[in-house]
Amino acid sequence: MNENAPIMVAIIGAVFLGYMVISCAREDVKQRPEIAKYEAGVAHEYISKGYHRNSWGGWVKDKRVEWVKDK
């Protein structure tokens, strides 16, 4: 067995991993407009129902909006 085999395997693995990361990033960039349109539609739907985003990114019913509407 060649003494450089582990080094060669590590280099080949690093190149493969880098290729996979780059190809996945390219695919994400291609899908970004569709994802943005979907998220904008969801956000508009929730906001129209009186929700707002909390600090963790979830949707919370905004009690102040209901109070102002009832008044």
C-alpha cells in the first residue's frame, strides 16, 4: 500500500465536497426568485390576518391590531 494513500483520499474527498457545496449553492440561487415570491405571498396572507413576525421568525397574532380594529 502506498504511504501517500491517506493524503490522496483526503484531497479527493475535499475536492468532491467542494464541488457538492458549489453545485448546491448554484441550485439555491436559481430557486431564490420562486422562494421569494412564495414567502412574500405567505407574509401578505399572515399580515392581512393581523399577524406579525416575532424575534425567532415565527408568526404571532398581534393583539394591538385587534384592539385598534375593535375601537
